[in-house]
Amino acid sequence: MIALPLIPGFRTKFGRPSGTCAERTAAALAKRQTFGRVLAAGQSVHCLRGRLWLTAEARDIVLREGERFTAGARTRLLIEALEDSVVGG
């Protein structure tokens, strides 16, 4: 799981096919706020609200609400909120 700054009291549970649940964290980002992360292969960043600009290994990606980026290999990631947003991982 990606360690993101937490929104106090905000935890989202994602159901798994086996019936178990995995807890994920979410973080609120103000417009133009940035932070960096390193993702392992298979880890994802989700745009839960707003729009996010990701720079991943010299590639730019814009995520809109409901979209996600999944790393195919270990990836250094810079995330910037293009508007007030919520990012999950």
C-alpha cells in the first residue's frame, strides 16, 4: 500500500472477490499542491475527486475523477492537484 498523507477520519474500504476487504488511504490536495512517491510495480494512484497531473519517469498523465494510474514497474511519481482534489492509493 502507498503511504499517503491521511485525511483525518477518511478510510475507504475496497471489496475483494474473496469477500475480504483491504483498507486504502486517501489524501486531500489543494489546487497546485504537489508531493512525490515511488510506486512499486502494480501499485496504483486513484483520482477520487478533482484532477491530478502525474509526472512518471518523464511522462505526463492527467487523471480525472474515477481514473487511476498503475505502475508497470518501479516508478518515481510527482503528483500535482490541478484543482482541489482527493487522491487515493
